[in-house]
Amino acid sequence: MGLSNTAGTVARIIGVYVSGLILQATNSWVLVFQTAATDYLFGLVFYLVFGSTEKEFD
């Protein structure tokens, strides 16, 4: 549980930092939201390709 929380926290820290860099460079939120949307779409496609409804445990 601690490792997954650490990974999630590190991702949030990096995300806030990158968002700040994008805002400084462009002075607009558009690219920040486009980056987030692209990330969500990648996650959706990954789930659709590799996800299954197979039962793993009895």
C-alpha cells in the first residue's frame, strides 16, 4: 500500500511541476488540459487493449 501511495504522490508532484512549466512557457491553460486529455486517452486505450473480464481467482 505504501509503494502505490508513493508512486501516486510522485506522479502528482511531477504533474504540478510540469503544469507550472507549461503555464510559464505558454501563459495559457489550453496545453495543460490537452496534455491531461491525452494522458486519459492513452490510459483508456491501454485498458481497452490489455484489460479482460477473465476471472483471476476462485
